Amino acid sequence: MATASIRLDEELVEKATIIGKALHRTTPKQIEHWAKIGEIMEDNPDLPYEFVRQAIISKAEKEAGKLEPYNFG
């Protein structure tokens, strides 16, 4: 993954640092997380945030091999 140095608003960085610590993420990873959610929300404006959040979690579970079969009925 390529990296780039960019200038960010100090308040954004401070908030990302606080939230990141609470969620066990580094400051850059927290900002990446917010950017990912923002991109998904802009691409899918009709989807509620909770649906997007659960989709991100589901994808991570799939990648970790933690899926269980769903039985209808």
C-alpha cells in the first residue's frame, strides 16, 4: 500500500486520536476507517449507517473465515 503525507485539520487529528484509542486503532487507521465509511455512504446514500457498519463487519468476518451457514425456516 502506498502512503502519502497530507495536512489535516488539528481538531480532526485530535478527535481521531481519542476515538482511535477507545477503539484500539492508531490515529491513521481511525482516519482511514472514517474515510472508508464516508466513501461507502456517498456511493450508497440510501443505505442507513447501521447497515453499512454491519456490512463492514460481515466482510471482516468472511475474510477471517468466521462465517456460519444460515438455515432458513
